[in-house]
Amino acid sequence: MKAKLIALMFGFSLLLGVGGLVSAQTVQQTINNGLECGSNLKFPQSTPDASCGNVGQASNSIQDLVHHIVNLLSAVVGVVAVIMIIFGGFRYVTSGGSDSSVTSAKNTILYAIIGLVIVALSQLLVHFTIKNITG
């Protein structure tokens, strides 16, 4: 049972990692195109050239990359927190009335919920900061 769960979690993280890698490569190519335009002194405002895209695309791509990374990490931490809540509930049910086991199970559930709240607040903070920096 544990081997199946570990294999399922590994496959899910591999799937998310490949999607993030493809997105990161596209973002990197857009950034490189913007850097080449600037180094060749081709500014889209003065000479609209099809090979040099909008300079703003690079900053939007970086912003999109940060959003993808924050969302991916939030999803991973969220999944881990839900698993820990389920694990804590299982430990609570199987504690057999032992005070130390019940306390340990309650702490596991409490810390997992606190972790979820911290992830939600940190995601709000990152999005707020990016929104204010990029204008």
C-alpha cells in the first residue's frame, strides 16, 4: 500500500515538474529574445521589428514564471498538508485513548492546518508584492 502511494505521488510530481519545465523553457526563450533586442539596440518603440517582440513581454514572462512557481509550490504543500491531516486523523482514531497518542495526533492536525494557513497567506503576499512592483 505504501509503495503504491509513493509511486502515485512520484508520478504526480513528475507530471507537474514536466509541465513547469516546458513553461520555463518558453519563458526563457522570450527573455533571451528580449535581451538580444536590447543588445542590438533594437527597441520596439523606435523600430517595430518582427524579430524583436515587445520588451514588456520579458517582464510579463518573468511574472508568469513566478506565478507558476508559487502556484506549484502551494499545490505541493497543500497536498502534503492534506495528507498530514488524514494521517493525524488516522492516528487520532487508532490512539486507543492514550493521552500521549491523542495529543500527538491533535498536534499533527493542528500543525498541518497552520501550514495551510501560512501557505495561503504567503501566496497572497507574493501576488500582492508582484502586483505592486510591476505596477
